[in-house]
Amino acid sequence: MNLISRSRSSFDSYLRQYFVNIISGLLFMLFFIGLNLDSNRGSREGFSEWGVPASEEIRDGKIWGLITSNFAETNPLFLLFALGWLWRLGTYIEGKLGSRRYAWFVLSSCIFIATMEIAFFGETGYGFGPMTCAMFGFVFVKSYTNSSWSISPETGIRLVVWVAICFCINHWEFYRISYGGFVFGFVWGSFLAYCGRLRHKLPREALPFVILVYAPFLSSGHLGAPTG
């Protein structure tokens, strides 16, 4: 009984400490299953039904697509990558910030990335690659501005290898990847870390900049041509 009680206590503690990451992992699994089993698999309708609405639909009210598009994966390899980075970087950040502040980090990053993709390319991308770059940028800058944060050389090497794999997959057209989102994610994560006051004022710091990037999104057009 003591062993069961300790196990249950450890599980409850883990659930409370990494609640946002657990929910994120479940969203990945839900969207992955839905996108691959949907009768409209691979079509615009199928993506719209499972978290990746078109930009016109987002403007018409499906605003949640700015967030859910970052958790949609159709390829099992990229799903494993996403879950791996969520465990590697996500749990580290959530453990340092706490679930509430980490949730604001994730939400503001998703909104910024998707908004910038629409503004420059006409549509959101989908997948966790840009959010991975946001997490890496955040921890990378924090490690230089706050002595209590650190990032191991192995993590940096793994990220470089991961990006190289993505480049090869995209180059040989096995799977299409938008690198613009990677850049937007890294910039936003680095920016939040550089603010230095994230631990106390994330909502106040992030909100004005999220509103700022909405200017081109709310216009009738966008700043660049669609990626395809």
C-alpha cells in the first residue's frame, strides 16, 4: 500500500508540475489521429476540421486555429520529434517558470508564429517545428542572461541535427516544411527571454506585441505571396 501511495503521490506531483506539457502531448495525439483517420485526409476540409483552418476561416471567427495549428502533425516521424522536444525543452521551461507562466509562453508563441505566417505567406503552417525553435531561442537567451538557466551542448547539437534532417526532407520533397515559422518562433522565444521580466509579467509583456503583429493580419491582404 505504501508503494502504491508513493507512486500515486509521484504521479500527482508530475501531473501538477508539467500539466501544460501533458495537455500539449494529448493534443498532438488527438490531432494526429484525427488528421490521419478523417475521410477528408489531406484535403483543405480535413485540415480545417482538425485544427488547421484556412486564413479566411480564422478571420471569420475560427481564431483558435492560431493556436491549434501548432499542434497538428500528420507524419509519425515529426510527431515523435514534437513529443521528444516537448519532453526535452518543454518540461525544462515549465519546471522553471511554473505551469501558468509557461502556458502564457506557449499561447503567445503560437499566436505570434501563426499570425506572422499569415501576414507574410497568406496561410498558417502546421506542426511543432516553430514552437520548438521558440523554446530553444528562449532557453538559449536565458542561459546567457540568467545564471539559473542553462542549455547543454547536446541539446544544441540535437537541434542542429533535427533542422538538418528537416532541410533534407524538404529538399528532396519528401515532406514540405516552411522555414519562415522556424525563424518567427526563434525570434519570439528569444525576445521573451531577453525581456528579462518574463517570470513576473509575461501577459503584460507579451500582449502589446501580439496586438502589434495583428496589424497586417487584420488587413484585407497579407505581406507576401503564399508558399504554395
